[in-house]
Amino acid sequence: MSPTLTTHDTRFDDPDPATIAKILAGLDGDRHVLATLGDSDLTYLQASGGVKSGLSLEFQDGSLDQHYRSSVAHLPLDLVTEVFLRYARGDQSWREAVEWVHVPYVPQRVPWHSTWLGYIVILAVVVLLIWLWRGW
């Protein structure tokens, strides 16, 4: 499967090296802060930040528990471009170009009062209180 390069407002299917380099060079840290190159929603390489301040990299490898970020937060444009080009070619050496730190997946915990059952219980308590108040 060929990768797709996306930003906030553009999409390129099977981008060539020049397009990848141009998009990454256009990350300004203001309006354009994110570029993602991926095969699916769960498998991608992502650059964020700005060229002047440095870019950070993240990648996910098929599941939320396989999410990693670069250990250095401000990487130079040429290194990030090279990693993206290797990823686009399917060259697995892109993984060794940067030191990666695992980002553990922490499932979102929903409090009881934010569930439908919680709403029904709260509504029942309010109705009961109104009924008792009016009944006295």
C-alpha cells in the first residue's frame, strides 16, 4: 500500500520526494504545524512543530499501544525529511535514524456521572426529590 501525506488542509496520495520535502519545509509552527505520512489511521509517521524552532517526530505502528515519539523534541529539517523519505520508500532504516521513546496508551476513564446510566440515576433522584418536596 502506498502512503498518503496529509496536513491540516491538504492530502497527497503516494507523494514523490519533492512533495514530501516541500510540505515539511512549509511547517512554520504557526498555521502549518503538522504533517502525517501513513498507510492507515493506526500506522503513520508524523512531524509537528516548525522548521525554525525544530520538529518533533511521532510514529504509530498498527495499534495505540505501539506509539512512539522522538526523544529529542527539536530535530532539524534535513533529518526529519530524510526519515520521511525512508518511510515513504518502505526502507525500515528510518527507525534507527532517531532515538524513540514509547508513549504508553492510557485508555480514557469515563466517570459514572458521565454515562447514560448516571444521567438516568441523577434524573431519578431529582424527580424523587421534587416529588417528596411537593408531597409534603
